[in-house]
Amino acid sequence: MQRVVYNVGLCICLFDITKLEDAYVFPGDGASHTKVHFRYVVFHPFLDEILIGKIKGCSPEGVHVSLGFFDDILIPPESLQQPAKFDEAEQVWVWEYETEEGAHDLYMDTGEEIRFRVVDESFVDTSPTGPSSAEATTSSSEEQPKKEAPYTLVGSISEPGLGLLSWWTSN
């Protein structure tokens, strides 16, 4: 089970168990409790690290990227190759690439592989909290607040060699 640990990263899987302490039983509890020390495999890329993912979708907020096991990656409009525009009809971002022959539109289609640089990360503490007194008096039928991702990455493709892999392959 994957879980984000605040200010650590996305825990992918258990690596090993380093120590088991003696088991004990609390009074009035029939369960056995054992303190375990272990190590996790954690996904936490370095800032400026270059990763390759797939475009999950595009919106006016930017290009949404997935690594397969992690989907909370956004490349905002100001971090795209410039000049770029959002095509409302196609729901894709377009790099207006200038050459001697004129401008060419390079589309960032869903499912395409994209190389990007990690420029920022954000951790949000999503631990459960008790209701505030104002929330307790309101009806539970009201719209729930939007859930925020506990760990997000912000990417950039505004450098040569970054962007769709198909842009940089030589024939």
C-alpha cells in the first residue's frame, strides 16, 4: 500500500525489517503488540532531477503527468516551451515552434512520453482532524471541500531536450 509520509516522500514498499522487540499485551486487550523497526523504499526525486513520464491530460492549469505509480505532477503554462498556447477545442497544449520555414504546431497529446525537470515539490498535511465548532453546526449534506493531494511535484520543460520525446528523436 502506497502512502505519503509528510516531508519524506511516497512510500512505495517495505524494504526490510531491521528489529523486532518483545511482544506484549495491554491489560484488557487480547491482542499481541510488537514494536517493529523497518525501512521503506521511498519515491522522493531531487529538485532539478530529470524524469520521464506520460501525459495524463491537459487543462488551462498546465500539463498533467503520470509516472504510472504517481500521478500528482503538473507542468504549469509558464514552464512549457515558449511560445505555447492552450487549444480549447482539442484540450491540449501546443508549442508554436519557429523554424526558417515558418511556425509549426507541436501538440502535447495524452499518452505521449514527456521528459521534464522537477522544479518544486509540495507536501500537505492531510491528517484527519476533528470537526470545528462551525462545521459541527452545518448540515452534512453540504458540498465537501476538495481533497488536496498530500504530495505534488511541479515540473518544467522550458529547456532544450525537455518535452515530448518525439520532439527530440533524430530520423
